[in-house]
Amino acid sequence: MAENTLTFMFSDIQDSSRLWDEHEDCMRRALVVHNEILTGAVGNHRGTIVKDLGDGFMAVFDNAHDAIGAALVTQQRLATADWEEPVGPLRVRLGLHSGTAEARDGDYFGPEVNRTARLEASAHGGQVLVSEATRALAQQGLGEEVELRDLGYHTLRGLARPERVYQLVAPGLPDEFPPPRTVGGGRVSFPIFATSFVGRTGEMSRISDRLSDPDTRVITLLGPGGIGKTRLAVETANQMAPGFAGGTAFADLVRVADPDGIPLVIAQALGAHPEGSADVMDIVVSEISDPTLLVLDNFEHVIAGSPVVADLIARCPELTMLVTSRTPLRIRGETIHQMEPLSVVSGDAAVPPAVDLFVDRAAANGVQIDLDGPDRDAVYSICRRLDGLPLAIELVAARVRLLNVVELDRRLGESLSVLGSGAADLPERQQTIQSTIDWSIDTLTPDQRTLFNRLSVFPAGATLAQVEHVAAVGLEGDALDLLSALVDHSLVTVAIDLPGDTRFRQLTVLRDYAAEHLQEADEVDLTMSRLVDHYSDTGAALGEALDGGGSAFDGLETDYPNLSIALEWSLSAGRAQEMARVAFAIWPVWFNGDRFREAAGWVERARQAASSAELDWLSGFLGFQTGDFESASVHLHRALSAFEAAGDTGGVALSRVFAGGMVPDPAEGKTMLNEALVYFEEHDRHIARFVGMLFLSVREAEVGGFERALALRLELLGDPTLMSIDILTAWAHWNIAVTLLALERTAEAADHGTLTLKTMSEMRYQEGIASVGEVLAVVETRRGRPEKSVLIHGGCAAVWDRLGIVPWFEILPLIEEAMAAAREQLGDAEYERLLTEGRSLSIDGLVELMESV
């Protein structure tokens, strides 16, 4: 034997998925017997088990004779073993091939290993298939009763070069089998992909399980262009091939001009070549006598041919079909598998599938991405910008040869043109995102295209009401019918798992494409004007619903990106005053300090173009968040006067709340606050009451009434409406913690702080995380752990700087006292070092540190 040449053996149990599903306990016992036979045969023939594949093994031998001997003994013992009904006897496929491979970490890699696996997958249960390479090494000395029967040349699944295949024949082994499950008989070969299959192995397994169900006849892989439907279908079919005695076939319908041509393409895929006047469908039916899996690719542009599929299913009980399409076939027996973009969230995997694909394709272009280094954030950002769309990721990854990932990320935020072109051997329609989408919208009506373009003004997706009021105005037909067509064409997805009403969304690359066409149609201003009209018409009602607590709060959080672009557009369109009324009506949204810079920037620019009580109130409210109480008070009193003059009692009450929290005289402040609270209670304004109660408790604390302040804050936890909103519950616990610190009840304060941290960290709410961090920093100083206290405080300080706001004024003296004590214990140099180290913490690092308190 040539040096370094090894013989590999792969094994697998035929029909194991069904056996596990139907007879799990029995199968578990049978697998013990199976494993003992396989491992014993390999070990007794000087082989090594490389890895356990679950229902089979990969083994390696230095000698081809030993490999054949192990395979022979395995099948003989499996045939005579004492099996438990109804599982046994187990029928095992074996494949043997010889060649060289790279050894790494106890495993072997390379094309010869892959060829062995493909050979095993081509065998039937009880059969041993041997390659030409192994036959050449083992032919001499096989023994009189052992034969390698020549089965001819076969193209193994996924491999371009035909392989001469032999069957091991010997006493005690079954002798007659159907032809190997390979690509042959003149059938159209499955596409061969030059890149690795990344990100959808779990999805492939779920589809395979469905295909294994005898009641499943048609599965349609549904999704937009570029999502990877063809690749998933081919990989699934290749994996499932051993389970179909009649083989698998691939029919690409992209070249079919009309539905009448579908039967002919299917016939050719099956290896038949109809001639003369013969009925093509009859020929197709005659070709399918054993269980067969047929892949129909690109069905969407001949969707009127769906009855052909229905007819085939009715006439061919042994036929199963896997269809790729952007539109459902809408036939009886169809199972829809909606393909989603690759996830950008890790989940159970160490690396999210979308990121894994980007890294893999970048490596194929000669660039190694280090996800533990400075490229990580940019790669994740790129994948998020592309919504995990595989084709878009592959196109961008090809550009890493020209630009580093940080530059690519920045340019992606500016234009789709950075996506560029894909590999030259891709179909033309898949070489750029633009051509892929062009292909997708070819069959839309003018009104459907217009709606598709107008939906681009909704980055958060649109509710049906928003579609009706903004995007579908002036179009013929019902808005829901138009939307249904876009959903059927996989150009819009339906999101029912988000807070609030159902949303109709576009993938980012689709939305950017639609936005370009909206601009070309000169409809941007018209559509944006309608969006502002929508918020102007609904803002007051939304504000009342929002301040009443409940689901409106979560729904508006979902809708915030749409609101944000409406606010921005209103500045250039001279409609800032209208949106200021909306912004005032939904004021609780701006209590989120993470949005402070955006809100403050908008108010500042709006005040240059307009003036109103609402803008004064917003200026005062935002000034309060920066700690500029003097300026905030001026704006709030100005707003109060304007609201009083206009008879706006709601505006008056809100102005009194914040002004009452800042007037120098606590007694005057309490009077203003109590007047406002009466209004809020009468009008069920729960969030406003929450804020009013907090300010009232502050004023109580100012005059030494800490116990009264604590009682008011604990009272908030008893309001079921308020406590139905997670973020308000968290803030209630935080305010209680601050009061408990003032009362020197440190352990209780820490408990409430921990409750707050859980919610804030789950929401990745930076202001909330920093706020609870300051509480825990005080706790740690008091517990004699100044080092951790200063680290946490440093991390919080960096957050405040990043957001442009300051901590809640009530905790400031407690922080100052704690940090002064920590500095005294540590010394100036060590204090400053720890403070600097804390400032360098990421938000995740800060949370991790806080969780250890």
C-alpha cells in the first residue's frame, strides 16, 4: 500500500429517523447491539473509530483488506444478531474508499473523506459499496467466496466526477439490491456548489423530517430572491436521496416560457426524452414507479402551472416534491415552509448563522475575520443591515478584498451599491441585489409595485391602519388584498410576534430598493406627508392610550423608527409644529434617556422654525434630564402659562408635575404636584401619575420625610396598570432602592437594585443600567468593597457621557458620599486607575460586573 494511503469506512442505519420516532425505547436498545457489532468488527480488524455519527460510524484503516474484512463481518453479524421486534434486524449501509486525507485533532478532512460519505449514502440497507481505489488495493487475496461485483460508473451526489462502484458479495450477505442511489440513468444532475453550506443545517433537518412523513407530498420552500431556497432544496434532496429507492431528480423551471412546458422539463429531469405525439404527462407518470423525490426550482414565474403539480401528485402515489418559489402553489396537500433570513442572534450557536456565513465567504475571498478582534462589531453590524439575507451577505463578503469590514459597514449605511456583483457563474438574476429584486417584482401589477415602493417609508414595518392611511391611498382595490399579493411574492413579510398590531415589513435590502424607486417616481414627499398626517390625526388618541398604560406602550416602542423618520421629515417640510403636538402627546417615550440626543436635537431644530407650548414643554422636560433645572424651569413655566391661556387642562397638569418638582419651595412644589395628581387620577393618566408620585416623594424627602417618601413609592407597586409595564416596574424598584439607601437600609436597597438590573439588562436600556449601577456602587462601598464600587461607577460615568444626560438628581449626593469614602480608602492614584478602567468597560462588561454584586 502506498505510504499515507488510508481506507475509510462510513456506516449508517437505513430508515433510522422513522424507527426512532415510532419505537424510541426499542431503538435505543437496538443501537447498543449495533454499536457493539460495529466497534468490535473495526477493532478486530486493526481499524480505528474516528467518530460516532449518531446512527453510524466513521472508521479508518491502514489496510484495505482489513476494511473489507470489517465490513463483511459487520453485515454478517448484523444479519444474525438477536434483534427485538419491531425494530430489528437493523439494515446498515456501508461505504469504503481509499485515499489520502488531512489528519487534524483526531479527525480526517478532505475530498476523499467526503467521497466515502457519498458512497455510503448511495448504498441500500445491508449493502456494502466499494470504490475503484479500494478495489485496486484489495482485489488480490480477497478469498474464494468473496467478490467485488462491478456495478458500473455512477455519479455520487454532489460530486462531478463519476465513480466506478463495486458491491461486496459474500456468504451471509444479501445479494440483490436496486441500483445505487446515485445520479444516473440520464437524469439531470443537481447543481454543484463551490461554497460550503452554512447556517441552515437545523432547517434542513426539519424539512427532511417532514419529507420522511409518508403523508407529505409537496413542500414549498417560500421566500424572497436571494434567501437561499435553491441551495437548501438541493442540500436537503442530497441528504434524503438514500430514502428514495426511485432516486431524486432536479427540474429548473427558470427556462420554461409558460406552464405548458412544465411536464417536458420534468420528464427530462427524470431522464426521459419524449418524442412524437406521446403525452408527456403519461411519460412522466410511467417513470415514477418507486419512491422518488423531485425538486422543482423557480416555480414562481410559472405559478399558473400549479395544477400540473396537483395532477402529478394525484397520479403518482410514489412521488414527493420539494418546490422552491416566491409564491405559494395553493394546491391541496401543499406544505409551506417559510424561509426566513439567517439569524443575527447567536441563540444556541456560538456564532450567529448570518455572521458565520459572512466569515466563511470572506475566507473564501482570502480574508480571515477575527471575531475576537476589532472586526467583530462591524461584521455584526453588516449582517444586521442586510437582515441576514444570504445573497446580500455573499455579495458584501466578496468586497472584503477591496475594503476592510469597518469601511464596508460605513458604506452600507450610505448606499446599496457597495453590494456589487456576485460570482460570474451565478445566474444573471442573482449576480446583483438589484437584478434579484427586479426578477421578483416582474409579475406585480402597477398598484402592487406602487404599494411596495411606498412601504419603504416604514422602517419598522406598517400596521394595516398605517398602510390604509399612508401607502394605499389612491390605489385601486382593498389594501389587504394588495398586501396579500406582496406577501405571496415574498416581497413583504408578516410579523405577528411583535408588540401591538400585526406588521407588514420589508427586508432592509428590499426597503432600500423600494425607496430608490419611490424617489424615481417623485412620491417621497407625498408619502411622507401622509405619514405625518397619520401621526397628526392619531397622536392625541395614541397619547391617551399610552398614558393609560397597557399594550399601547409596547406597541409604540415597536413603531418608534417610523415615528422618528416622520419627525425628521417634518423639519424640512415646515410641519414641525404639528409633530411637536404629537411628540408632546406621547411624552413618556422621551423618558427613555437612550433617545435623549435624538430628541434634544430635534426639539432644538424645531424651535428654530416654530414656537408653541408643546415645544416649550419638551425643552423644559429635556433640560430637566440634563440637570439644567434653571433653564428647564423657565421653559416649563412658559408652557404652563400658554396651556392655561388655551384652556388645555392636560397640558397644565403635565407642566405642573415637572415644574412642581423643581420650584425652590418644597411646599409650593407639593401643592402643584397634588393639583396635577387630582387631574391624573380623574382621567386615568397612569404614567403621568407615576411621575407625579415620584416627584411628590422627592419633595417629602427634602423635608426629612424619608419614610413618607418610601411609602409613596411602595404604593406604586400596588397599581396593577402601572406594573403591567415592565419598564415602570423596574423604575419603581429603582426609586425604592434610592430611598432605602437614604434610610441606610442597604441590604434591602441591593435587593431592589437587583430586580431593576434584570429588566434593564434584558432591554439593553443603557440609562436604566447606569442608574441601577450607581445604586450598586453605593452598596458596594458600604459593604467594604471600594474597588468594585469605583469600577461600576466608572462604567456608569461612561454611559452618562455617551448619552449626554446625568443621573437622577436624588442619587447624586449618595454617589458623591460613596465615592469620597472609596477614594479615602484606596488613595487617589488607585481610585483614578480603577475609575479609568471602569470607563473602558463595554455595556455587557458593566452588566456582568454588576451581576456579581
